[in-house]
Amino acid sequence: MSCFPLKYLVFATLFNWFSIVSLNAAELTLNVVAKNQKVGTLFIELYQLAALSADSKKVISSERFEFNPKAKTTSFKLSELPVGQLCIRMFLDQNNNQKLDLSAMGIPLEPVGFANNPTLVFGEPEIDKTCFELSDSNNLQTIELKSNKRRKKIKTK
């Protein structure tokens, strides 16, 4: 008996699996609108809501880009994302500590943006307010980076 047909079976199985994975992957274009921002690193975080509650989340992707404040709108493309409901949070790290700085009351001290551009009166919105449906094609989100006008100055290194 030859293992030759088994090789074809394995190849066919892998080919089918990769085809299914690529069929369920989507691309997202993010237009980031930033008015009067400073230089920093833009962190983009994508989540899916966990099945247990609207507060629990599962990280899908975390990307970082050097941000050019001279452009009023900057576009980013994210690929190989799962089709379905996704949530987005992004922030402009201006002091290079790789995290979003918050006040004692939970108010962002650095520019921040979310899918659906919710208001930030009481700090970060509930995660389910930052979700949208990612489809197989034509996926575009425009997110405005917002700053707390009364925020404390952050020390830069």
C-alpha cells in the first residue's frame, strides 16, 4: 500500500481549511479624524463581546501605528478580521507608556476614540456601545479622536 493517496487527502483537507478561514476573514478601513492632536503612537484595539456579559470582552487584534498629527484624517487598513460584531477602542499615547492614561475618575487623559463615536462625558463608554457589524466587504469606520478639554497635562518623557 502506498501513502501517496494519503498525501493528497491531507493536502485537500488543508486546502479546504485555509479556504474556509480566508472566506470568513474581512478587511476593515479605519479613517481616524484628529483635530489639534500631538505626535504619538496610535493604539487600535479590536474586541468581540464575550458571551457571558456585555462587560466582558475578547481581544481580537491590537495594532500600533506612528501617528502624523499634520493630517486631519489618516486611513489604516486592518486585515484578516473575523466577520461579525466587533468593538473598537483607540488612543493616542502621547507619553510613550503604551497605555491609556486615566484620571482617578476614569476620564481619559489622552486622546481617545471608539467605533460609533459615543460621547465621553463620563469617561469611557460601555463596550457594547462601541460595536458594529463587520461584513465580508465594504467595511469602513470613521472614528474621531477626542480629548478631554479640561484634562490635566501629561508629562512626556
